[in-house]
Amino acid sequence: MPFVKNSFITFSTRLVIFGLQIIIGLLLARLLGPAGRGQYALLILVPSVATVIFNFGVSSANAYFVSSGRVKAEKMLGISLLLTVILGGTGILLMNVLAPVYWKLYPTVSHPLFRVVSVGVFFMLLFNYIITIFQGRTDFRRFNGMNVLNPLIFLLAFLGLVMVFQLNLRGAVIAFLSGYAAAALAGLVVLLKTVRPDFRISGPDVKKLFGFSAHVAVGEIVTFLNYRFDMFLVGYFLSPKAVGFYAVAVLIAETLWYLSSSVGNVLLPSFGSMDKDARAALLQKTLHHILWISIFMILILFLTDKWIINSLFGRAFLPSVTALRGLYFGVIALSLAKIISSYILAEGKPNVTKNIAIAGFTLNILLNIWWIPKIGILGAALASSIAYAVMAGFDFYWLKRNIRMNWKLIMIPSMDDFRFYKNLLSGSRGMR
């Protein structure tokens, strides 16, 4: 399936997911309020972080090895299922063992719900492993189907548990778990119809898998923490209510990353099957379009952000506007950085993305610690934007040193862009 069509379908799916997440975010805000929304964020953050840590880059390895043909999908599925049981179980156990430490740092967090949400590690790992096998097989219909099913089940469960049975925060947590569990199990059932798991795993198989994933893992873990650790710090320095405000700002900002994420999901397997010159040409065109589409989207959002937050989330969440505007510059920077990172990984340079992620994360943490106590959630937003800009700067520096690119074509819009967007919207089968 051609790159533009895959990217268009994936982006269209992201728009559907965006719509579902906006509805979910609206309901969470309206029914839980700022403080409840913040408590919910502090609960689901821990299994989310644990999943990235215990995943240890295996999801990226699935996509890379299956797309390149270096390891068969049957073998990767067998490994993934075994790791889900082993690592998922370990993650659940450690979350419960370390729970008292988290409760001491965040005393408002519900103890019973924290133990319940720990089960999410298992289903989130399974979800990530299955969906990346579909990605590696360039089966974007099922890849996108799993991505849609997750928030759809979440929404349906939330409506029943919170709006009908009045379970409030407890219902929201159960709905979160239901979304991942249903999507992961449905994806597994569908995958098993065409892929029979091969559990005959040898030493070289394990060495090959973790040889790649170990290089990717640190970068992925640090990158995720770069996106989410500020939420922990907002909760520590300020309050659950402030976390609720900041969570809404981040939710809206992240919708602008859907474009680069959808393109990046298509690029990683596509880059793996291209020669170096073709990868560079595709990267140049992609960066150009991501840059200008991101700028256009941010200009529209800047003119309407206060109205959007007031209308969708309620007047109580208007403090989120300040943080959202502090994230705008970072959205552009990170959108470009995501695309370049996909290219660097395809070049077989995971250490580069790892080192850039570590630099960005370190700067982000230092600025957050400095600014959050002084200027609140705006400090968290500005710290993130600056860190993302630094990461993008390092990415572009690497490109300048390693490949030839026409920087004017990336930075300056042209009339050809309008023809491209026309072709994209009409389902064009190739970049023109």
C-alpha cells in the first residue's frame, strides 16, 4: 500500500481517535472536575510508565524485524506472547510492592484504585506488541482498527460505569483498563487467524531481538518520560487540581501531534524497505509538509483555544489555556523531531535518538523543577517546549552532518504544496 495512502488512512483514523478522545476528555472533565481529573491522571500515569519500561523497545523491534523480513511474524508473535506474561506479571508485582512509596509522594491517590490499575501493565504490553506486528506487516487496516477500538471501548464503558452507575473515578479507571484489554484481545484473535505463534525461540533469536531493542529502549523510555514526567512534578509541587488543568492542555496539544505520529507510523516500515537516497528524498518532502501543516493548525487553535476549552471542558478549566499556549512552539518542534527520529532509526542509529532523548529529558526535568514552583503549570509547558526544541535542533544537526538536503525546500512553501494536498485529500497513490 503506497506511502501517501497509508499515511492518509492512518491520519484519518487519528482524526477519529481524536474525536473519541475529545469526547472522553470532555466527560472526564465535566464529571470528575479538575481535582478528580488530576487524580485520574496520577493513577494511569504509573502503569503507562511501567509499560514503556517493561516493553524495553520490543514493540519497535516487532515493527522493524517484521517489516524488514529479518524475523518472521510467527516468531515475533511467539516472543511477544511470552514476554507479555513474564514482563507484564513482573510489572504488576513491582507496582504493588512499590505502591506505599507512591502513596507517600501523592497522598490523595486512592490506594485500592492504584492496585486495580496495576493490571493495566499486562494488557498495555499485549496491545503494544500486537499492534506493532500489524504495523510491521503494513496491515494498516487492522493497525488502525486496534487504535480506534481502544478509545471506543473506553468511551462505552465510561458511559455505562460513570454516567449510569455513578462510579465516578472508579468507573473511569475500569473504563481505561477495559479499552486496552478489549483492543489487545481482539487484535490477538484477528492476528491468530493468519499468524501461528512460533514458541521455538533460540539463543540467537533472543540476542537479535534484545540487541536491537536494548538500543531503542532507553530512547523510548526517556522520550516517554519527556512527555509525561512533568505531570508527576506538577502533582508533587502543586496539586491534583493543577494536574487536571495541565492534563487538559496536554490532551489538546497532543492532538496536533497526530499528524506526525501517523506519518511516523507509516515511515518506519516504509523507510526500512528503501535505499538511502529514497529515504532522504521522502524525509525532505515529509518534513516540509509536517512543518507547514503544524504551523497552520496551531494558528487556528491559537485563535480558538479559549473558546474550545470553555465550551468543551467548562469554565472551571480555563486556567488550562495558559499552559496550552506555552506548549505551541514545542508542538511544532516535536512534530518534526518525531519524523526525523523515524529516519534515524531506519538508518540503524538508535543510539543517536537515545542520546538526543536523554539530553531533552535532562533539560526538561531541570527546567520543570526550576519553573513549576515559580510560575505553576505555565512553567511545565515552557520547560517542555524548550526541551522539544533542543531535541529537534540536535536532530537537524545530525541530518546536516549525514545527508544532503535542500533546506530551502523544507522551510519555504510553494504552489506545489496545494497540488500535493489536493492529491492527498483525493486519496492519491503517490507523492508528486
